[in-house]
Amino acid sequence: MSLYVLDAFIWVLGIRGHIPQGGEFGPVPAQSSCGAGTLMRVLAIFVMMVACLSLVLWLAIWLAIKLP
């Protein structure tokens, strides 16, 4: 019964003809030029930017409370 429900759901979405059967998978794409080291650097830069922005926001609020 569940296979019929899944088949009906896929048919409603219109992706029935796009699912490859058995050996119809295409060749595996080559490795991307963006390695794990590059991704780690981007993640580290993002974390540092968020930390700096959080520190600046905290400092602005702290100064706003202390000045008046």
C-alpha cells in the first residue's frame, strides 16, 4: 500500500520521469576545486565576523547604558 502512496505522491509532483532506473545513472562528476581547507577558511572567517559584530553590538549597548 505504501508504494502506491509514494508513487501517487511522485506522480503529483511531476518528477516521475526524472528518477533514474537501475543502471541509468550518469557518470560521477569530478571533484570540485573547492577543497576542505578552503571551506574551513571560509567558515573560520564567517565565525570571526559574527564574533566581531557581536562584540561591537555588545559594546554599543554597554556604552549606551553607562553614558546617561
